[in-house]
Amino acid sequence: MPTSPGDFRAQEGAGARNRGERLVVVANPNAGGGRAGRARVEIEAAVARAFEHAEVRWTQAPGDATAMARDAALGGADIVAALGGDGTCNEVVNGLMGESAPVAPRVIFATLPYGTGGDLVRTLEVPRALADALWVASTGTTVHVDVGRVDFERGGGRWFINVAGAGANAEVCQRVNRSGKQLGGTITFLGAILATVASFEPQPARWSWFGPDGEGECEMDTLAAFVANAHYCGAGLWVGRNGSMADGAFDVTLLPRLTVAQAAVALFRSRTGELDRIPGARCFRANSVHMQGTLAVETDGEPHDAGAARFSVRARTLQVRGAWRRPPVSLG
């Protein structure tokens, strides 16, 4: 096998192909502002060069990626890869997970970045170039990682693998999804964050939690809440600095009402991983977090309706292949 992405590109068509594992790529044609759909032929050719046993399944509507991923997992795929952004990854993970565990525990999840935000791949350290990402899907390190779950008091629930949240987070996600994402991840998210901070009215919420840092509870007018399984959200906000995807806990940050000046500083702090220096912020590690209130919730950048919710972790339950220079402790 090649030992680096560069080696993979050099050996394409000359023995570098993965000949053992069956890959199913669940691809979102709208990813990257439609770039993925326009590059359909090139993407399928790259996948075929990298894996002898592979197919690409293109989604047509929301929810397709979840159904396709579950069908692939139950149909004998060894690797199910999400080609798109964080939203596509979220849908695929929800297809791979059942009520409380993976529908096919041997199946490996991989990512092929093609979206706007691409925050999960920052943690997995997957390269942006498709040939390099396929190399990681073929030869990378496989780790059993934690997966988060949000259960809504009104009924139903949703899995997440990267970061979930509540409050202004959900409004930012709505703005980003309405934008068309033509300006790229950083500019799109920064514009949405600034517009949301200028108009969002924090809502009262009661929070309770337990985990490695003990039990706690508080009430606050909540501007935003981050429940981080991985490290980044919002195209580079470093909200899970102290955690690991295989430590069985979330990095949680609750932000109170802030002045405009404080919010500007908070945005800077969130990009440097210093959320604990934001005035009034509550930062802790937890296995379970309960929110009572009317804040809207989001999971991996996908907004949901407002209402009480419980966030909980399923420790080291899903196999994920990445390019970690220092992988989490739970190797697959």
C-alpha cells in the first residue's frame, strides 16, 4: 500500500487500488455549492481508481443519505463514505446508527470532503483533495469513536458525530443553509454569525449535567450552547479543545447574554479555543446534558425545532477511519 497521499496519486492504476474492502460512497450533488454534482464524472472515476469494489450513490433529496447509508451497511459494505459537508456526514451517521447502536458494527465510516464547512474533517485530519481523502479511506487509522445523541422531549431524536448545540447556533445554521454557500465556508459562516449576534435574543433555559467534572445545574439567558464530541464547528470555531472523540464525554460550553463588544471578543476566543475566558461562560466535560427551555437545537449544522432536549454520549461505538497524527486512544 502507498504510505502517503502523494504515493497514492503516483501509483494510481499501478497497484495502489484497494482490492479488499467494498466501498459505498453516499454523495451529495449539492455539496460545495453544487461543485460535487458538476464533477460527477470525475468523482466516480477517482473512486473507481482508488477501490476495486466501489460504487457511488447520489442523493436527490434530504433524508436520502440516511436511507442509502443504512442500505449500504446492511447490504455488505465494508466502508460507507460521506461525500459532502457536515450535513451529509450527519445524515450518513444517522443511517449507520440504529436505536442505540450501529446497525452493522463492522462497517467503517469515512469522509470525502466536498462541502462548505468541513469541520468534522478538521478533527479527522482528512485532506481536502479527493485523491488524498480516498487514500485515507483506504489506508487510514480506524478508531472506535463516541457518537452523540439528542433526544427531544416532544419525541424523536437525532445522532450527531461532530458538535450539537442550542440557541444562536441553530439560527446561524439556518442562515448558512439559506445562503447558497457560494462564498465558501469561512466567509459564509462568519457573515451568518455576525448577523445572528446582532439580532438574536437570548432565551432563558435551565441546564443540568453529569460526567467527569461532576454534577451541576444552572439557569441562564442562553446566547449559545456547544456540546462538542469532536473539536470544531462553524467553519473553524474551536469549541472542543480539551476533548477527544474516544473519551466517552462531551466538551460543553454555555454562553450567557453578552454585549456586542463581548460577543466580538467571544468570536475571537472561540477560534482560538479559549471559550473559558468568555465572561460568564460555563465550561465542563459531561456524559449527559439536559436543556429545559425553548431554544432551538442543531446537530452537526442541521437545525431543529425549539424545545427541551437531552444530549447523551454513546462511548466508542462507531468505527471511523481518519488520518489522525495522534489518534484517539480507542483504536478499532
